Amino acid sequence: MPNAPERSRLTPPLFALLILLGTTGPLATDMYLPSFPAMTREFATSASGIQLTLTAFLMGIAFGQIFWGPLSDRLGRAKPLRWGTALFVVASIVAAVAPTLTTLTIARALQGLGGAAGLVISKAIVADTTRGMQTARIFSLLMTFGGVAPAVAPLIGSVLGEFGGFRTVLWFISLIALLMAAGSFGIYRETHPQPQRSTGNFLAPLRIALSKPRFVGYMVQFAFAFGAMMAYVSASPFLYQNVMGLSPQGYALCFGINSLGLITAGLVSARLATRVPLRRTISIALGVLLVSSCAMAVMAQLGVRSLALAAVIFIMVTSVGFTMGNTTGLAVAEVREVSGSGSALLGCAQFFIGAVATPLVGLSGEDSPVAFSITALASATVAVGALVYTADRFHQPKLG
């Protein structure tokens, strides 16, 4: 497939837009979490009723990617991206003024559906505009920013909530949505020309992507490495406070240190992408993830409750930072002709596995790390298994 020179450039404004598109979903997911108690009182409902609004958003963002990805392969990136961001703006405004919990839940589902367009199409745009090792490098940088967003979102939401209540938080999300839409309409220019667009059955691009064993292998590595990360994120409050006995401030400090490790790993991985074969980096990182997960499982079974657990968790989290961008880069390299659908499958698998891992970590109670350690170990084992699956007969593809 010929490369059009004008499609081989990723300009700074477009890169900034891709960062915004890739982080808006995580920001909208986590920013209003500190406001849950206030929302429970406002809508006179239970905690589970408010949590349903988060579930609705995650469902929208997971399955919305399966809609927007193939659509962008068929119609080009610009129209679906603009339609999705416009929907995100409208739904965000409705959420901010929602008079009832039902209205808020529906608005959050539509937010997820609209935000999914930015998440999936931003990956496809990277595949459209970069070649060679630059693809993995850009994905590593984007994943780094994506890793920062969930860490800072609750802090921003907490400050805004203290200042003006939970509706201020929702209005701030609306402002971010407006910026995303403005960039989609004003900065982005089509990167997927007509001759390269898919035709025929709407779901055909999804089948094409799933028919490529290497793509499936990299997708599984990506999704289950993220599953281990989500197991940590969802378990972290009780791991640090209930199990290790830290104060809320100590928990925040440890969470921040781990976020710094994740960010540093992503930046280092981006530098290594042009010098070290991606599979070598992934192999080492997933090996470290598996060994540290095993160590965590052993320590949990032995009843260890000291800060030694924090050290092992730091190693686990940092290792994930070396895998996410690289596995994404290798995956989209396998399906450049249907990169929108490939990105959709990556995103759907990511959020689905993350959603499955999240509730599992609490099965052993709030004062035990056993369920977390088992969930992380199972995720790491599957990821390593997928790495082995793509090893011998599936040599690293040429990314260009």
C-alpha cells in the first residue's frame, strides 16, 4: 500500500490533539469519583446507584470503540471523529444539568459513546501519520500521558468539588469536551484517503484484524498488562491503608511514586523504541511483571504486611509502562489497512479486561492482598503466554 508523503507527518498541533483525545476518557472516568458521596445525597440514592453512572460510561466507551473504529475505516477519520466529539459535548452538558439520576446515567452512557471516538480514532491517526519505529515511540508517549490522567483526575476533581460541588466537576468535563471538539474540527485534517478505505460489510474490518494471529497475540498482551494495572489501581486504597497501615497522605505519596515510575517507564520506552527491538523490551518487561506478581502472591500467602509490598508493587507498575505503547505499536503495524478497527478491538479488550479485573481484587476482603495478588498474577501469566504465542514463527514485523 503506497504511502502518501502528506500523510507521513505528525505535526505538533496534531500530536497535542491526540494527547487530548487519548486522555479525555480517563479524565471523565475518574475526575468525578471524589464527588460520589455528594452525588448520593443530591440524588437521594445509594452508592450503587451512583456507581451505575460510572458503569454506564465504561460500557459506552468500551463498546463505542467497536462502532467508531470500523466506521472510521469506511468513512475516513474526520467525520466519525467530529460526530463523536460533538456527541461528547452535548452529553457532557446534559450530564452537568441532569435533574435526575436516570438522566445522568443516560448522559454518562452517551458521554462514553462519544468519547470512544477520540480514543479509538486517535490510535488510527497515529497509524496513518507515522511509520517505522516512530509509531511505537508515539504510542509510548501517548500511553504515558494516558497513564498520568487517571492519577491526576481525582485530585483535580477533589479541588473542583470543594470549590463548587460535583456539578462544577461535570461542567469542567464539558469544557474539556469543547476543547476536544474544537481541535477535531479546527486542527485535524483527513489522514485516511478514499482509496484506502474499507468497503463491503461493516464488520469485515474487524474480522480482518481478528484473522491475524500476531495482532491477536499483541492485543492479548496489551489488554492483560492493563488488567494487572487496573487490579493495582482498584486495590490500591485498601492495599496501602488497610494492609500496610499507611495514612491517606502516605497512600497518596505511594500512589504518586508509582505514577512517576509508570511515566518514567513510558518516556524511557519511547527513547528505546528507535534503538532496541520492541519484542526484546516487551519480553523483559513482561518477565519482570510475571516475577514481581509471583513475589506478590507468595508474600500475600505468607501474610506479609510491610512496605516490602509497596516495593514489589512499584516494580509491577513500572514494568507495565514498558509494555503498553510497544504492544500497541506492534499490534497496529499488523493491521494498518484496517487500523481503525484494530484500534477499536484493542480499546474494547483493554476496557473489558480492566472491568473484569476491577471487582476481583476485593474478593478476599479489604484487609487482604490475596485476591489482588492472584488477579495480577493471572493477568501477567496470560500476557506472557501471549508473548510466547507470538515468539518463534511470529517474528517482529516491519513497522514501516
